[in-house]
Amino acid sequence: MKLVKSLLLGSAAGLVAVAGASAADLGVKKPTAVEYVKTCPQYGAGFFVVPGTTSCLKIIGRVRADYIANNALTRSDDTNTFRARGYFGYDHRTATEYGLLRTYVRGFIGRDNGGAYAPVLEYAFIQFGGLTVGRITPVFEHGYSNLFNGSGTFGGFSDIAYVNSFGYTFQFGGGFSATVALDSTRERQIAIRGGAGNNATNFYGGQAMPDVVASLDYAGSWGSAKLAGAMHQIKDNWLGGVTPSTKYGFAITAATKINLPMISRGSNIWLNGTYADGAVSYAGFGATANIGRRTYRFSDATTIGAVNRTTKAWALSGGLEVFAAPTVRLGLYGTYGAVNPHGAANTITTASVWGQAAWLPTAGFLIGAEVGYIHARGGINGNHAANNAPATVSRSQGHWAGRIRFQRDF
């Protein structure tokens, strides 16, 4: 028996040895460590390290659905708009010895009332230290308003949301900074009026000089403030005789935003005032505005003979925003302004008041609504920058507008 047991034990030991040798011969690889995605908390939520680099990336997306109720000038115009937009983009950042190198892109595609439109590029810019080049929010704008329906209001604040620009920002410390930029003047050209009855459109000539814009900004614990100015070239393409000489318009603005933590976190009040001469888009006036049953038309200048007479405009705007709860935002906004083209009885005044409520049930998701009344008065038929409504229509016009919005950001 002892002999049999010895033989069995010896055989088992031999099998184990052979098995071990066979496993070694097969070259089985050890499991490798899992490479997890690293975040970039220094840039905020959503940024992650691009594998194999020291750069950080954030993917940007948004879906927005609006139901808009607005004015219909004629029976063929829609009184409501169903809108859907899909936004896409990215934010890419790299720390360098010269400062932050940042590339940002955002655009959208959309469809309104069955009509699709081409993709729109909102932002596409490069920042390198203090240098910013590309398509940005204009340096002139304060960006304090949360109005959904700002494009339905004219006079009060500029409706130029994006502009191609080349600028540099200087940081002074203590919350102060200054920016000097060259903006594409095409974004700011409204119209030049002239011709028969002083009511025809005289087109701008080719762009020869960009708008020169400068701003001084402050941000502190109590709020923020902004002072900005711009110079705008008025170059006529007049073909009816002697071409008027080129003129230059300008605009200045001042704005402040005051935090109201005694009410609730995030609550604030803001005010803005703007004056423009020959550059009325900076005061919130576009080429036309349909108010009630009347179309009001505006211009940067009026051609009289061989001279361009600049249009003057001013505007005031403000808002109170209160967080009634951490997820409920309420707002009350108002605008008041005037545009005064060359000529008698041509001044047009405008005012609007808006109320807004928004619910943010979870991070990145908003359900909101607003309603407002827009009013305008002034202008005479057959004169420049006035209106093209029948004489039987009152010079004082107004209408209600509103919007319901659903928006998801990530």
C-alpha cells in the first residue's frame, strides 16, 4: 500500500509541474489597468482631459422649443410661431506658458412653422491670453438681460447678438479689465435713406473700415459695471448724382448690475443707457420694426443733396430678476427709447414692458414663459425712416407678444 500511495503522490506532483510549465509556455498576459477618463475641475463641470494630451474638452449641446405669439401686420402674416432648434458645439482649452489657449464653437439648425433654415454659426473664436479672434458676443453688449423675446423689442438694448471681431483684453486686477476690438461693420449697417420723397433706401457702399469698439469693465462681489464706446463708418453707395462724402457715427453706453443677496441668491437689478449718432443699431434699432399695423423704418443717415445727415437715437433699459425659490426665477423688464432722423416731425419713440417666469426643475433644464407689450409713436408718411402704413392708420401703435420656452442644455 505504501508503494501505491507513493506512486500516486508522485504522479500528481508530476502533473502539477507539467501543467505549470504548459501555462508558462502559452504566455498568458496579466490584466492591464483600466484607463479612466480624467476630469478638469479647474474649468468647471463637464470638462475632461483629451486622452494623450494635456488639453481639456467640453461637448456642448442644447435643444430649444418655443411657442411664440407676436404681431401680424397683415392677414398673410403668422400670429404664432412654433420653433425648434438643435445646438451643437465644443469648448477646448489648453494651459500654456503664455496663458490659456481656448477654442470655442457653437451653432444651431432650426425649423419655424414648417420652414427650415440653414445652419447658423453663433460662436467660433480663438482666445490666446488676452487675444480674441473670431465670432463673439460684441464687446459693446452688457449681456445682463434674460429676456427670451428680446428680438421682439426695439430700442432699449442692442439686438446684435454675434459679430466677427478681432480684439485684445487687458486685465488690471481688482476686478477691472479693458478691451479694444475691431468689429465687422456689416453687422452694424442699418440703412441710408434718400431719393424720391426721402423714403427710398440708399445702400451702404463697400466696407472700408471696421467698427472700432472699446470697453472698460468691472466685476466685484456687489455686482458689475460697464462703459463702452464705438465708432462706425457711414459710406454711401449713392448713384443719383454726386456721391456724398463718408461720415462717421458713434455710440456710447453705460450699464450696471447690482446683486441683491438680501432677497435671495442670484437676484439682481440692472440698468443700461445708450446714445448713438449715425450708428443706431447700438441703441437697439434695426432696419424695420412692425408694431401694430404700422411698419417703422430706421436708418443711420439720410442723404440730402450731397450730404449725409446722421440719425440720432437714445435708449434706456432695465430689469429686476428675483429667485423666488432656488429653482424659480421671476423677472420684470422695461425699455424706452427714441430715434430722430433728419427732418421735421420724424422722431419715433418706443417703449416696452415685459414679465417673465422660469422654472429650473433640474440642472440644465428650463421651462419658462413671458408676456410683454410693445408701443411706438411718431413718424410721418412719405418721409424717411418713418413708416409705410396707410394714412388712415394711427401714428400710435402697440401690440402684445409672448413666448413659452422649453430648453435643455448639456
